[in-house]
Amino acid sequence: MKLTIVIIKFLFLGALFIISNNNLALRDSHNREQFFDIYYSWLSQVFDNALTLTSYVVKFEWLPTAENFTVVEVQKNTNFVP
């Protein structure tokens, strides 16, 4: 529920910034068409950036490899007693 509210607020603020930065009066049909074009373009850029970020996160090596440890670090980790 909280995530939905955050997403709605994000989209609403994006719409308000588009309206204010382009001085659009939405009473005029031409301005509404221009708003929807800009808003759709902005949403597609947000979606593309989210996909790019997700692909970087998925491709990132999260687990340590044996190359990253020295012998001393491995010995310290094996002597751990809970």
C-alpha cells in the first residue's frame, strides 16, 4: 500500500513539473495534447532508466570470489564459532 502511494505521488509530481515547466494551461485542448505527449515521453524515459538500472543490478557480482580474499581473511572466517 505504501509503495502504491509513493508511485502515485511520484507520477503526480512529475505531471505537475511538466505542467509548470512548460507553462501549460490544461483548459486548452492543444496544451492537453502537448502535456500527454511530454508526459508519455517522460514515463517511457523513466521506464527505460529503470530497466537499465535493473540490468546493472542483475549483472553485478554480489557474492565474493576466492580472488577477493587473502589467506589470512579466509583463516579468520573459518575459525568463527557461533
